[in-house]
Amino acid sequence: MKANWSYIKMGLLLGLVVFLYAFSSARSGKRLVSKPNVEFIGNKNLFITHEDVSKLLIQNQQSVTNKSKEILDLNLLETTLNANPIVEFADVYVSVTGKLTAKVKQKTPIARVVADASFYVDSNGGYMPLSKNYTERVPMVTGFVNKNDLEKVYTIATKIQEDQFLKKHVVQIHQNKNSTINLKLRQCDFVVKLGSLEQLDKKINNLKAFYLKATKDKVLDNYSIVNLQFGNQVVCTKA
């Protein structure tokens, strides 16, 4: 009898645990979702605002607030945010207390294409639209640029972002019809002809050496073209 009573107690205890778990899950599933809490990761300059994200969430799931957790489609909300061309990635989840959180990482612009329909080139080499909320100070890109073919612009823009000298001095990237690249430097009238992006590091080192020497000699204003296309040579054309 003692053994049977022990089994009975174990069975009752197990049944109670299952009941409490089911009751807790049912209450959690029916818990109403709170107003969306939007958190931005990384860049504090907001190209898309908290309000913009909240509107996207609400528009794509009727009213997100005061809706049961169990009928909220988190995958749909996450897909909606990730489809926004300003968003790099988004993570949407609901806590056990019904707090809806959307964590959003914006794309990072590294250059701005100036054309009939201007846009940014982002840090992954993709298209990013301009924002009415914030304008990033990055080099302008002019010339013959196709938003579906940004490889060369992306390569030189990335180099500018990673090099302190270039980041300080380069204000414009110009892509010619034959896809060669020219640069314009801050407070300088001359055009820097990079040509192709082959041996780019060597060309940049030559530019730095020229700039430092010309600055020391106070002759920067004497030139209209600084041509880096010829190997180790820097060929300058006087103004």
C-alpha cells in the first residue's frame, strides 16, 4: 500500500505541474501586447524614426497594441521592417509580460550619389534612399552612376572611409563614362585622376606624398590636374 500511495502522490504532483504549466501558457498567450518599444542598434543618427517603425508595425498587423500574443504574427512584422530599404536588419519579439520590442539596425551610408534621383551607397555596397529625418556628411558621387552597378564607387568609398587622410580631404568621387575615377579634395581646385582602381594603395600613397610635399612648398594652388594613372609617377598639370 505504501508503494501504491507513493505512486498516487507522484501522479497527483505530475498532474498539478502539467495543469499549472498549461494554465500559465494559456494566460501568457492571451496576454495583451503593449505599445511597441523600438530600440536602435549602433548609429544614433536616425534616418528612420521610432514613430516610423511603430507605424510600419501597426499598418502591417492592424493595431498591434491590445492584441493577444498568440495571434500576433511576429514573422510578418519582422519581414516588414527588413523590407524597408533604410533597415539593415530587424528583430521583433514579445516578452512574457506582453512587451513588444523591435530592435532595428539602420544601414550605414558611405557615399551620396547626386543625380536626378539621389541616394546613398551603404557600407555593404547597396542602395539606400535619402531620409527626410537626417542627412549624413559623406563624399558626393557624380558622373555616370547606375544604382545596379555600384562596385567601383563602393570600392573607393570604402577606401575613403577606412583611410584617415582620405576621409578628411576627399569631398567628391566622379565616375567617368569609361568607369575610371576622379577625386576632388577639400579646398583644392585640382582634379585627382585615379583612373582604374588597380594598384589603388600605391596610388593613394603617391597622392599623400604629393599632398604633403605640395602643402609644405605652398604650391597646391598651382595645379589643375594631379594624375596618378602612370605607375609610380605623379604627373601634374599646372593651372
